Amino acid sequence: MNKVSCCPFLAVVVFLLLTVVACSPARKAIREPLKQQGAAFLYEQLQKNKPSFSTLSTRAALDISSSKTDMSLKVQIRMQKDSL
């Protein structure tokens, strides 16, 4: 085989190899059963991971469609934490 006829053959082999690897069935995740924790433990974990912030700024875009009307809204919310 010369180099000219080898390139298309090599390209086909690589393509088929990638197709076989990409189309293989997905692996299933191994999951352990959830441990049952008490409410006190869960509340303690929530308090430990509670985010601290002084201001909150968020944006949202809404598209509402009904049989009678279509609406598009953009919302920006800014809040500052109280001193309490």
C-alpha cells in the first residue's frame, strides 16, 4: 500500500473505532443506600453550611404563553440583609 491509499483506510478505521467506543452502553452508577439521619443532625448540617451574605442580586427571564396572549418579562431583584 502506498501513502495515498493508506490515508482513507486509516480514516475509516479511526472513524469506526470512535463510533464503537462512543456508542457503547453507558455505565450504571453504583449507589449505596441512603443512611437514615435524624432531624437534629440534618438541621445541624444545614446550619453549618448556611451561606453568609450581605446582599443578594439575581435576574430572571420569563416567557409566558397561553391561548390568548404571549408575554415576555425580565426581572432583576436586589436585596440587602437587615441588621437584625
